[in-house]
Amino acid sequence: MQAIVDTLNSALNKNLQDGRGITRADFPDGFVFGTGTSSYQVEGATTEGGRGIGVWDDLTLRTPNKVADGSNGIIACDVYHRYKEDIRLMKQMGFDSYRFSISWPRILPGMTPFVTLFHWDLPNCLQLEYGGMLSDQVVNDFVEFAELCFKEFGDRVKFWTTLNEPWTYTVMLYTPGDDFAPNDPTSNDSTNVQSSSQGGQRNLPSHRLPKKVRQFASTNQTINDNVFPGKIDLATDAYTVGRNLLLCHSAAVQSYRTKFQMYQNGQIGIVLNSSYHYPFDSNSQDDQDASKRAIDFMLGWFLEPVLYGQYPESMLQYAKGNIVPFSEDEQKGLAGSVDWVGLNYYTSDFVTYEKSPPDCFAMVVDSSTGLYDHLQYLQNKYKQDMPPLYITENGVADQNDPSLTAKEACVDETRVQYYQEHLAYLLKAILELAFDVRGFFAWSYCDNFEWTSGYTSRFGIIYIDYINGLTRYMKNSALWFANFLRGSATTSSALEKRQVEKDSERASKKRKAT
Ligand code: PNW
């Protein structure tokens, strides 16, 4: 007990609020630090090794207008060929673990592999044959794929993720205006191209927002202009896809537990995503209720079935007629079907009550406190039912700026600050709430194909030089992690030196220009 108090005090003394001065030494023993990627976003080599065609190949190649820069993952970051260099870089930075996904249409160490089975690249043939995730036929096919992976790789892979962000796969596909693969050929015109923006979020038409949120967003400095409506009025298809995804998860876990786990001794979990939803007006009961409902509709939708076997009460009530509750048999398979849960956390937002459309969000920029508040909310709500948690994604994007040199683009102070603050609030949750968080994965290891934003959005701590042989460079955030993971706090002269270099480069450019 005294030890915990000492750690807490020493960590708090280091100015937890903004994270300056914290290092991995402040985190519990055995805490895992990693970076993450997913197969389609980084691998490239899409025609090699007998790989089949995936829904993202179909979308990007047949309807390139759906991607902000018309790009695709044919080459991406070429991690397929360069993985050894990449693992070396990860080691050099001091990370312990690498979160990646196995490309289902491809069917394919130093680092602890954290492997995702389904990170959205469904084989296109299954989409064409029976509508992919819209049909429960997918469950048998998914189990077949999962078993092949357990059998082939289970000797080395001890951390399996069935699904990445089922909420995103569901909502990004089956909400009008969202254009993620699988391809919907009926929304094929260029007016559908979304302006990509920070954080991989989309700008949706602001007229769909209630006036009070719009006004607030336009006058409040701490709010992104990037506001988007709540997702409670979803189409029935979304619930069908969400349901089939959960059935895929449940069946794969049952197979792992009955046929593999006792020999392979691994753990299996699911990766969910959720912003923290604050009430827009904290004095309004309606807004408070709406914000809790929004958490249910984003996180609870998938968390409660894997904990308890059924959807949250609020969903059964509000989505009645659209959502099909799980049968008793299905509940048995789902309840307790995770050894751990992953949370992908990026930002938080405000929710306000609206009769029609139901609830609305506006994004918050200051999101590190949101991470803490989120964990506190989860702990109060799910208590001892909450399984061990990993933060499986956290990070921030830069808009690709073609006018910057690679060197200039590596000065990513916003990202350094983002990680400092989020790690500080994560540490606070571990120490003050005694939340059982066991690891943290930065998203992403490298800049990559950001789905419908293409290569316009850079999430990496490693910079990829797309116009010069895909050369890798460590951004300042990578140097920051390298120091942090070594246990030395970064008031790093290396970072400062780069800043100075950048300033002098700018100055000399200016001189040349004038
Ligand atoms: C997650 N949104 O995706 C994914 O797991 C990653 O593949 C992705 O690169 C990362 O976050 C960064 O975006 C999301 O618009 C993409 O709400 C878009 C949204 C949410 C999650």
C-alpha cells in the first residue's frame, strides 16, 4: 500500500496534468507499451503471395473518388516487405509490443504480437455472395478463418483480438453519407467525397445539428468546427451488421476456448472504441441522460453483450423494432466472452438532448481529461465486471502538407503533447482509480492509408516519405517515446535541436524567397 502511495506521490509531483516529466518508470511493472497498424492500411503488396481481393480493394480501385486523394493500399507503406526494418525501428524506440492485423483476404517476432483478426478488410467474394456482415452466414466463414490463424500462429500469438471497432465498421457503412467499404455502388458520385479532416473524423453537414450546438461550436475556441450528429437513429441494417459481428466474435472465442486455449495459453479479447460523451449542459437532466445513452449506443452496444450477453437496456428501449435482442443460446455464447477488452480512445464530445434527430454531439479538443473521465465512468458503471483493459489505440493525425520537407514534418509537437497528456491521465486512472489497465498502443506506428482519407491524414509516430522510396523517419513523437520508454523524461535536447533546425530552415527559405 505504502508503495502505491509513494508511486502516486512521486508521479503527481511530476506535474501529472500535462504529462511533462513522466516516463514509463511511473507505470506499473509489466505494463505494455506498443504501437499499432492494420493490414490494409500499411502492408501494400496486395497482389502478392496469392492474396485475394478485399472490400477495400474494391472500394478504392473501382470508386477512387470515395477516397479524399483517390489513393489506395496497393503499395501503402510496403510493410509487407519491410517489416524487418519496422520491427527494428520499434525496438530502437523501446516499444515492447506491436499491434497489427492479419489480412483475411491474404491468408499470412522480438515483439509481442497483439493480433487483430478482423480490422475491416472482408474478402470481397463474401460481400458479393451474401452481403458480407449483413448475413449471419458470415459467422461460419469467420470461424474458419479464425481457426486457421489459431492453428498456424497460436504457438507464437498469445494476444488475439477478434474484431477491431465493430461500432465504426457498422456505423461508417450503414449511415447515409458514410462511405466506408464495402462499396455501395448507389453512392458512387463525386459529391459523396467527404472532406477529410483532423483525427480521421468526417465533416457532416452542419444543418443537421441543433442550433444551440452550432452556435456553441462556432464561438467556443475549445471546440472543433468538426461537429457531427449523434448516431441513435440508425438504420436497421446497422443493427443487423452489429449483431452479426458480435456473433462472429462469440463463435471465434468459443472455438479458441474449446480447441486451442488450453494448449496455447493465449488470451482473446475484442477492441471497442468510444469517445467520452459529456452532457452539453451539465445542469440539464435531459442532457445528462442523453450523454449516458450516447455511451450505451457507442460502447455499451458491444461491451454489454460480451460481458452480460445482451444489449444495454437503453438500446433495447430506444432501438426497439430495429434491434433484435440475443436469444438465450446466443446470450450464453456471448456472456463473458472476453479475457480482456481494448479501448480505442481519441477524443471526447458533448451530447445534447434533441427530440428529432435524437441526440447530438460536438467534439471536444481537450480530450486527455476525457480519457480519465471515461475510465472513471466505466469503473463506476461496470465495477468488478470490467475485464482487464488495454488502450489499443490513441493518437492524433496531421493533415498531410506537401509543402513541408520530411524533416519539417517530423517536428510534431502537437502529437508529443497529445501523448504526454493522455499518458498522464491514463496513469492517473491507474493510480487513483486502481483501474486495471495493462497496456497502451500508440496509433499508429507509421503514417498509413487512413481509409477514406487516403494518405492525406498522417497518424504515425514514424514519418513515411511517400515520394521518396517510402523512407522511414522518426518524428519528434518517436524520439519522445524512445526517451520515455528508456525511462528518461523528455526535456530532450534532441527535440529542441530539431525545433531550432526547423526554425533556421524556415528562416533561410524565407531569405531565399525575398
Ligand atoms: C480507427 N470516425 O478508425 C481505426 O481502428 C484505425 O484503423 C484508424 O486508422 C484510426 O481509428 C484513426 O482514424 C476510425 O470517423 C476511423 O469516427 C474513423 C472514425 C473512427 C474510427
